[in-house]
Amino acid sequence: MTKTYEFYLDGEWRRSKSNETISIISPYMQKEVGKVQAMLQDEIEESIQNAKQSQKDWAGTTILDRAKCLLSWIDELLKIKKELAETVMKEVGKSSNDAIKEVERTADFIRYTIEEATHMHGESMLGENFPGGTRSKVAIIHRVPLGVVLAISPFNYPVNLAAAKIAPALISGNAVVFKPATQGAMSGTLMVEALDKAGLPKGVLNLVTGRGAVIGNYLVEHPDINMISFTGGTQNGIHIAQKAKMVPLVMELGGKDPAIVRRDANLPYAVKQIIAGAYSYSGQRCTAIKRVLVHEEIGDEFVRLLKEEIESLSVGSPKDNHTIVPLIDDSSADFVQSLIDDAVLNGAVTVTGNKRVGNLIYPTLLDHVTEKM
């Protein structure tokens, strides 16, 4: 029997009054590995108001006190490193080694955030620096919190990209309403459990989960959300921007990241860098290399070298630390396959790959690709 995870509000773990949960299906085991709460709008409202109220006292603490809490969070995360990495592997299909590295990198990021924040000081500026100003006037610049930050994290880095939103917000004196991707919410819950053990005051961070159709717009349109930090698909980012209107936004969206290979490049080195940049976690990263622009004089040789490396990539279960693993779900695999099919239909040449088993797509290289594909 799989575990049912609760949401976190005012320092307490709760089950939704909806009595409904959302199943999380492992992309490689193809079975349920956990359930999260399908929260109602009034529970979201309570979470936001609780965060708004709690933020006032948190903003009144010193940055060193906040830093102490986040340093304890690092300790708690590293204590559960193996458990957290295994959870990441189960629910998003990332290889065991990569999941452990993600937790370790997250600890480093939180530490970096603390160090940067504690070394950011106020500034002053003499009036004589402005036209018509005098030295008798002084401007003092002081940073203050925004209030309540809505942090929406993606499935592909459920630990690292969650912390990348939460840690800067907390160290700056903000409260956080944390909405992890459903496929990633189990990992997000473990992170919040660690933060609770680290001694974060009640209400400063509240964890919410639920169906996007029920709580999505309610969250991003809420007048008491003072900033939104979102990582995810471009269309979802556009939707949030339209709904949020004048609320400050920080977004990391999709891309078609290119690698450029010049005529004088070290080809074996370039191949290894492109393979690493394109295929780690099956390319399920907004920063993954998706297209390669090569000088025509070295194109054929470069394709040959790429083909050799691609065909040597290991394919299979993340549990066995394979490089190429099943995509997060069938719909994602359908989308990738549709891109391959469109390219081939319009004249692209399949150098290697274009093989699919369920939601596992083998590493694929297409040549003679045009901008119309």
C-alpha cells in the first residue's frame, strides 16, 4: 500500500476536507508510488492568509537568525539524502546517482544563498551625484521583503528548483506558499518535513497540492500573493503572466537551446559536451541542448562521431543508473515522438534512434533538419 502525503499549513500536517487524493504514477515502474492531497480553494485561502500573517514576524527577525534556520535545513536535508534521492527516482524517474547529486547540489545552493544574503548590505548615496544635488542630502537604500511569494516548482528538478525558489524568499524575510508539481510533490513534502525539523516558525512556509483546474488560477490571481516564481512550460508561463497581471514574476520557461560547432572546434571534445548537455535525464531539462548548428565543412564527420557516442548510451531503468530513462509520462513521450515524426515527414534523415517502447524513447539523432520542422 502506497503512502498518502498530507499538506502543510501553519506548522501542521493535514488531510484535505475534499477527501480526495491525486495518484502519483512512477514513469518507469508504471504503478502508483504515492498520493497527495487534492486541496480545496478555501484551504488554499487559509494557507495564503496564514502565510501573510506569519510573514510579519518573520520579516522582523534578523538575517542571521534566518540564516541559522536555513543552515539547519541543509543539515536536515543531508540526513535524509538517500531517502530523498530514492523518492526523486521513484516519482520522476531520475537515475539514482543523479538524484543524489541533485540533493547535494541543493545543499550547496542553499549555503550559497545564505552567504550571498548575509553579505548584502545597505547603500548610501550623496546628493551631489544627481544634477542640481548637494552633498548635504543623502539617499539611504535598504532592502525589504515583498511579502508572500508563491513558489511553483517543476517535476524535473523537484528538490533543486524548489529550494532555488524557497531559500532566497525565506532568507529575504518573505513567507512562501509552495506549490510543487504533482509529479514531484512527494519529494517536495520531504523537503518541507526537513525544513520543519530545522525550526522554521509556523506559517512562514505552507505546502499546497491539488488539481490545477481547482487551485491553479486561484493561487496566481490571489491579491495577497506578492510575487510568483515559476519554472515550467512556456504556455503555462504565459497563462500565469496573463492571470497575475501586475504581480512581479520570475520565470524559467522552455527553450530550443542550440550548440554551435565551429570549423576549428575540437570535435571529440565538442561531441562529449553535446551528448552530456542533450541526453542527461533523457533531455527533460529546459537547458538541454536540442539542436546543433555545425559548420558544413565538418558536418559529416561530426554526425559520424555523434552517432557513435549516442549509440553507446545506456538505456533502461533509472534504478540501474542508465542515462536514457522513460520520459515522465505517456503524453510527454507522445509530444517528443510527434516532433520526430514531423521532422522525418518533412525530409529529415534519421541517423540513429527513433525507437519507442511505451514512454521510453531511445536517443535519436536527426540530420538535414530545417527551421520548418
